[in-house]
Amino acid sequence: MHAPPQNVVSSFRTQLAAKQIGARYEPHYLKWLRYYWDFCVNNHLEPQEGTSLEPFIDKLSQKGQGAGLQSQARKAVRVFYELPSLTPRHHAKRVRSLTRVGRDLTPPPKVPMTPLSATSKSTAFQHPGDSGLSADWRQALNNYSNEIKVRHYSPKTLSSYAGWVKRFAVFHEDKAPKEMSAETARAFLTDLAVRGKVAASTQNQAFNALLFLYRHILKCEFELGDSVVRAKTTKYIPTVLNHEELERVLENLTFPFNLVVSVLYGCGLRHSECLNLRVNSLDFDQELVIVHDGKGKKDRSVPMPKKLKSELQAQVERVAKLLERDLQVADFGGVFLPQSIANKSSRVATEFQWQWLFPAKMLTLVPDEGCYRRYHNYDKHVGSAIRAAVRKAKIPKRVTAHTFRHTFASHLLRANVDLRTIQQMLGHSDIRTTMIYTHTVQSRTKKEMVSPLDL
């Protein structure tokens, strides 16, 4: 990590003291300064420039940092901008940038961070921020966000769709939202395929984001026809582990990651679905694992693996003891909850049934609330543990958390479980999505001509 110079750190600490930021929060502010400085060095940005703040916050959003942590990071960087050592030129740029950004603490969209070449206008390499958009486009994006929230789309959908709309606005930077037409959409989507060389799924996602924009914000329909160059569709066959490889991975995982991976494989859950499990997601009497608000905001239940029942009960007991310790912390605010549940009562967040099944090790400071909350285990920690275990097991495959969901479906299919049943367990809306796993299992059908009477 590229650390800031010692004189900058000393000045920063002095500034924190001057702003009466207590010693309790100082380590957190210093941490964000180090992260911000390292980010700027790695991306060839000037740490003193106010325009470097929003790309940094966007990067935190990509890494899954919540709105509270993003807010704290923003405050720390703003304290850094106020250091007396900054020149008036830097200060002026900072003021202009912060004036445009304002007080919006909504998590920014996850869009690629690769800088745009000065000689190319390809949208595949752009990283626009709100501050670079006109007032009309900022208003359109605000309306866009509200329309998605009204329909209760997931935060990830909002993040990705808004990112595409921003890139669309920057691509047509000389046009206002009301000037958008079918032709402007064609130009953008064609550029993604020709210059950006994006995958077909990426182009389709951009198309859906623009379709929502045209239909619900611009109030018009558009037909693309055959005029758009479509990204080439590739035939994807998922990576699947055999039983021996699966055992070797589990043997090289430590707690709690071995239990997380066991649930991923044993229940066929998505990575996010597994980490979002709470104590009330487990029904030990019926031996069910209940998935709330899965992909598409759908609930489903899957059988609880009998081999994991005792381990899951032990994990619930660990969570109960952790909650007892957390409740001793004076400013403990409970776990993070969906807003619809948190609005019911301030005490819900400290109730046992709502605690994460796989909680994070450390409490998370929420500056705006003035309290600490417990988050679930982080995606990147699970991913790092899996990669390390795969290396130790010397498995020559690209294995991610989603690989265990693929393996779950493939092993069931190999055991002659009905495809429709597997579809329900995976939570697929379309049977064609589930049929991809037929490519991972060797066909056992007879090739020779034969009468069914002779079978």
C-alpha cells in the first residue's frame, strides 16, 4: 500500500484534533486517508484534487462498502482537503467538486474504474460521475432512482442500471435527456459491441437500463430492430468440482469459511443469499433453510443438509453469545436491517432472530447514527479464503463462491434428480437457465435404435 508522507499524516491528526474529532474515531479517519492516498497513487490521480473524491467513493461501492462507511470515508477525505498545506488552486477545485456533489450519500453505481483514453470515445472505458453531468441529467437520474425504488428493485440493480444511464449521458454529452431517441440508443449500444467489445450479457444489461429510462423517465418507446451490432454470445459451461476436489477445498478452509462453503454447496445458494442468512432463516424442526429476498426479490426454501444440522445449531449458539457481548457495548445499535424492517422499531436490530448467521468479526461505525452496527461476513473475505484453499488443494480450475452452486446443481442432476426440482431449489424462473447444467453431466442415453418393449 502507498502510504501518505509522515508530514501529511501529522498535519491530518492536528486537523482532526482542531475539528474535535475524538481519539475513538481517529484510527478510522487515518485508515480512510491511507486508503484514499493509495487509491489515488494506483489510479494516477492527484490526492489534493477534489475531483478524486467521487472515483474513490465509487471504488468503495464496488467493493461492497455500505453507505455508512462511504459517508465516513467522504468525511475523512474532506478533512484532508482542509489541511493548510493545500494550495488555493487545489482548494478551489475541491470547493467546485463538493458543491456539485452536495450531500447525497446514496451509494454510487458500480461502473468500471479504467480511465478513458483521450483519443477514444468508447463507453467501455468511461467512468462518469454525477458531478460531470448537466442539471437536466442529474434530475433525470434522480427520477430514475426513484422509479426503481418504487418498484422495489434490488440495490444492485439500481446501482448497475444507474451506471449505464450515466455512461449513456456522457456518450451523448452534447444532448439533453429530452433529445434522446431510438438512434441515440442504437449508437450507444453499437459502440459497446464494436469499440468496447463487451460480452452479450453486458450489452443486454445496458439495453434493459436504457429501456427503463425511455419507458419510465422519457415516456417514449423505441425500436432497435436489426440496426444494432450485437455482442457475440458465447456458450458458457459452468465450472464444476468433483467430490474429491470438493473435499480437498473444504479440508483447506478454516472456520467459518468451511461452514459457509458447506452451505453454498449443500443448499445451492448464491454467494449473497448465503451471507444474508439470519438466525430466523433456519427452521430446524422442518429442516429447511429459508432464503428471503433472493434474486428477483423472491423467497424460497431448500432442504437443510442433515450433515450440517448440528454444525448450524452450534453456529446459532455462537451468534447468541456474540449478541450478548455486543449488547454490553454502550453505543451498539444492532445489526444492519432492511429499511422496511428497521422502521418498525429501533429494538428490532438487537433481537436475536434478526442476527446474521455469519456475522463479521468487527463492528462497523455508522457516523450519521453515532453508533456501531454488526454486518455479515464480507464477500471479499470469503472469496479470498476460497482462492487460498483452491491453491493449497492444487486444483487447476477457476473456483469462485458461485462454483459451489454450479456443483450443487450438477451433482443433483448426476444423481438423476428431476430437472424441475433442481430449478425450484436454485430459484430459477426459467427452466432454460437450469438446463445449462445438462452440459456438465455426461449423457447416459442409449444411442442405438431399440423398442421400448425390449427395455
